[in-house]
Amino acid sequence: GVYVWIITAGIVTGALLLGLVVWLVVFRLRRSKRNSDSAEPPLLTREPWHRKSIYSWSDDEDATVPRCTNGRLWFSLNYKSESGELNVNIIKAKYLPGRGLTNTPRDPFVRAYLLPDEDTFQQSTVKTRTLAPKFNETLTFKISEDEVRARSLRLSVYDIDRKKVRHCLGHVTLQLEKEPLAPDKVIWMDLDNVPKKSSQIGEIQICMTCNPFTNRIRASILKVRKFSKQEDASKWVYVKLSLNHGRKCVKEKRSENREWGNGDEANFGDAFTFGVAGRYFDSCSLSFTVMVSPDGADFRRLGKTVLGPFMYARGEELRHWQDMLTNPRSAVTRWHALECPTGRDEWKSD
């Protein structure tokens, strides 16, 4: 009798399990059919910038749009006269360059400016670990229609790393004077690279290394090139370094005097170490001032460049500082343009 009960229990259990499996299969088939019946047909159009909805762009429609290497941004504009508001609808970005040689995904976000006002901006949320973020967000500016027509829209795409350091990936700029501010017109524009400064004075080659574990920043001056021809041709040159916190100079150091070589280029190879606590990496800067002299005694400023975070530097100088922070204990070398000193006193000898 015991064996009969065991066999019966086994049969009943198997039947229940088989019934459960069949019920799950039927349920999934019915749900997939219901979803397919309710799905909207795709919107087809020959012109990729005209849409019926500001957020209805499909990745399948990118086949008609050529690829790019710097990144591309999709957005639309809508002005509401009754409320006096300009809505900037950020749809998505694609083809963003990855981090480093491994093309690692980024954490991008978008900032919108109405130029020439660069102090006021609206910002999207941060999308994590992607090179093709989908934002579908609306950024709103309170502004009159007449004033909108006198402005230019700039959308800047940034990446923020795990140390909360911002990296500018590029910008798009659109004149609003004659632009139709209608939400059914979706605009796509390729990102412009961050412009690199040019100099008529000269350049300096700098190698930067930071070690957040020992709270040290190491700056090496490799070479200096002179482009400008001074009235009294300078023969000697040295570089003065200043570690600044805010507007206050915390520490100053200088290289040895060097003579200009062939082609108005001087080789240095001098390295300097500054003690900086990790929490101050985003609030300090390093300025490099090139001093020249015809006789090695009376020096005057040829030009300078400043490396630091966003509040002190832009362009290549900002990127150099950010690359140093995101690659700790790795040497990062860049050429930087020398800027002309401002003010008459800047040309007096130290």
C-alpha cells in the first residue's frame, strides 16, 4: 500500500508541474501578441528633421544620416508666447567618442546657453555608461520672443567621470534670429571640437602627473618655443611656476636659465613637485610664465599659460588638467599656446 501512495503522489506532482509550464507558455504568447497588436506603426519620412512628435525619433531612421566622429546631437525648439518661455527639447546624442584607447562608455549630460549670456544655463540629467544617450528632456528659459531672436543657442555636451571632473566633448551653436521655433522640426547637428588656441608669441611643452595617494602634483617643463621677434633679441629664458588657490599664490618655483637654441627653441627638462591635498585638486591652478632677457639680468615676461579646473582654464589647458586627474600616476604631455600678458605692468621685469 505504501508503494501505491508514493507512485500516486509522483504522478500528481508531475501533472501539476506540467500544467504550470503549459500555463506559463500560453501566458507569454498571449502577452506578446497583445503588445504587438497595440504597437504603433513606425513614422516614415524622407526628411530626418521633420517629426510628428519631439521625442519620436527612431534609431532605425539614422540609416539616412551619415556617421560622424565627434558626436551628434538631436534637439528641437518651441517658443510659448502665452507664457514667454523657450523650450529646448534635448532628444538624444550619438557617436560620442569614448574614453581612452579602449573607447570606454561615458556619463554624458547637456548644458544649454543663450549667448551672449554664458553665466545662465539649463542642464539635463546625467546618463550613465553610454555613448548614445537618450535624454528626452525639456530645458526651459524664461525670455521674451524679441530677446530670443537676438540670441544664439549653444548646447554643450559634457562627460563627468567618477571623480566628478567634467570633460567637454563639444558644442553646437544655432542662431535663433530666423530659426522657426516649432516643436515638429527636429534638428540634428554635429558637435564642434573644443577650439584650440593659437599663439603668435610662442608655445610651451608641459608634462603633468598627479598622485592622489601622496597628495602630489608634478609639473615638468620640457621645451619652450618663441614665435615673436622682439626688438632686442632675447638670448636667455626661464620659466616661473605658480601654484594658486583661488586668486592667492601659494607657492612659486622657477627653472634654471637656458639659452635659446636653433629655431628659437629652448630645452629644459626641469621637474617640480607641489604638495596639494586631493580635495583641492578642483580649486587650485598652475600658471607657467616664460621670462626672457637679452643679457641674463633684466628679465621680462614673454607670455604665460594656466592649467587648472573649469573655473581657471578652458580648451586644451582644461583638458590637460582633467586628463591628469583621470589618469593618476601617468605622465600627460601637451603643448600649450602662450598668451600675451595683459596690462602695461606685465612687461616690467621681476
